Amino acid sequence: MMALQLKWMGGIALVFVAGMLAGHLLDSFTHAMLPTASSMDNTDANGNADLSGIDELHKLDVRVTLMNSAKALQQEWADGAVRILQDARVDVGKPAIYASDVQSIAAEPGSAIVSYEPDIRDVRVAGDWAFEWGYFDAGFRQGKDKPISSMHGKLLRVLRRENGQWKFFRVMVMWKEDGKAEAPQ
């Protein structure tokens, strides 16, 4: 092993060997537990039916996001879902996601997402699971009579089919606010 030939002082060489071993174990676990790239594709045995169902979820996502309703947003989440947003606690489970949405909406009365345009760049389907990443642009208002600001972000999502419908199972979102875009109408 190359790490044994290094003549580093103290525990540095040990840390290097441990890091190499951890990387090898993670790589072995990943290949054993996750589908390979060749087994994931935009289509599978169900072909267009999967992509059509995922497209319906994307349309639902836009529709319920613009409703600014915590209850409406629950339609898009799978049981056991996890949402990771920047600068916020991790929401584990539909009840936690709902509670976080209710709190967020109540914290700033009159706040609203006024536009939302996701740009999904890649979708991979593996049985009842799908994996996607993309970007989004959104316009939001921090409160009643406040100006509309814009944000741009990135998303990484794991979808799961439940009772024949695609739902969000794991979602990670990062964004940057760009400031005032236009005056409210």
C-alpha cells in the first residue's frame, strides 16, 4: 500500500491510510447498494409512463408552490420524506415539513412565492425510484405591499413512486436571492 511508504510524522500517515480505506469502503458500498449508471436511464420497462408521471409531479410542484399553502404542498411529499434547505433545520417526515411550511407562512403575513420556474436537467429512473437535479428561478414577496425579489437556485431530488404516483422523497435546495426585481402589482 502506497500510504505505508510515506514518511510523514505523527498520525498524518495513519489518517491518510484511514481516509483511503474509508473511501474504498464507501465506493464498495455504493456499487453494491445503488443501481449502476447503466441500470438507470430516463426510461425503463414502463418507458414514457414513468417520465409522464414525473412530469405530472413537476406540474403539481409548480401549481402548489404558487398556492402558498402548507396544506396544498403536502400533496407532493412521500411518506417519510426529508427536506434539506439552506440555513434551516432538516425537516424529517411529512408532519415536520408541514409544520415548517405553516411556521414559515405565518412568520411573514402576506409573503408569497409569485413565480416559480424549475429547470430539471436530468431525470434517472430505477424502478420505483427516480433521481433528478436542476435549477430554478422564483419571484417572492417578503410581505404584503413589499416589492417582489428574485432568487435562483439548485435542487437535487430523489423521487419515490407511492400507490402509482411519483412523490418527493428527499429534496435538497440551495438558492441565492438577487434582490428587488419589480414592484408588486
